[in-house]
Amino acid sequence: AANKFGADYLLDEEAMNLEKTNAEFASLMEDYRNGIFIFKLQDEEVWSKISFDSTKLYNYYAATKSNYVFPDRINFSEIYSRKDSLIKHYYGLLKKGMDFDSIASKYTERPGYGEKAGNYGLVEINNSALSQEANKLNNSGEYSNPFANSDGFSIVKLITKEPSRVKTFEEAKAEVSGSFQESESKRLEQEYIDKLKN
């Protein structure tokens, strides 16, 4: 019991005096203290002074809207099958006038796309081999010949092409908010550094 008590006591003493006896640990503790001071200063002088309101955000967006641009995008649907014979059968049904969305809803084998009638929504043109293939089509409603794709076969239908455009304020709001916060943070930090220099 005496040895146990003595060992615990010596460990406590060693821990309390480690900064005095171990230079590496002392340096680590100094870095830690300085980090806390810097964090506290930044919080008081920068972060807590950043204020958001929709007017400020909109004005920032208006001044920097060229930074928020959608690339060329495409909306398309796909019928996918792992078997060549099946995709040819579906292509034959399309040629006979059967509705693309109906075939996609019933037969596409891509997980999660049956309930969406094979639709991918708006994606960047270079998003995938499928979007690039759909981009080769010219008119809305037009569909491709069957082609080999990711361990299977696909037919894609063009829904719409949307050329590159500047995002609306609502579409860009999250990005604008992040950029505004970063910009304000840098401005306030520079102001504080200038104040310290003076």
C-alpha cells in the first residue's frame, strides 16, 4: 500500500513539474497557450465582429456575381441493362413508339433510377460518359443508339441542354455566404494587424 501510494504521489509530482524538467514538453505547452491566446484574439477581434444580413450578402453577390457560374449542363434520362440482348429489345420497343420513361421506369437496372424513370437531372456535360453521350444528341426527346457502358449497355434520351450562366442569388446563396465570411474575416484581420502595427 505504501509503495502504491508513493508511486501515485511521485507520478503526480512528476506531472506537475514536467514543464520544468522536460524542454520538449515545455515548448509544447507554450505553443498550446499561444494557440489559445490567438484563438481568443481572433474570436474577439475578427469572428465575433462578422455580421450577416441579406442586404450585405446581396450587395456582395452583386459585386462578385461573375464568381458564381453554372457550367454548361445537360438533363437526360437513361435505360440501363447488363445484357446486350435486353438493351436491343428495349431499343426495338422505342422504335415501335413505346414511351422512353415507361421503359426506363419498368426495366432500367441502375439502382435507384427506376422510380425516377432513369432521369439524372441537370448535371455538368463532362460529368460522366453518359452525360457526354447525351450531349451528342441535338433535340429534346431524341434518344441514342444502345452503347456499351459500365459493365452493361445504355440508351440515353436528351431532355434539355442548359448553357453556362451566372447563378441567381438564391442558387448561389450558400457559396456567397462562405465567400463573404472569408472576405470579411480577412478584412477584419488585416484591420487588427494594422492597428497593432500602429
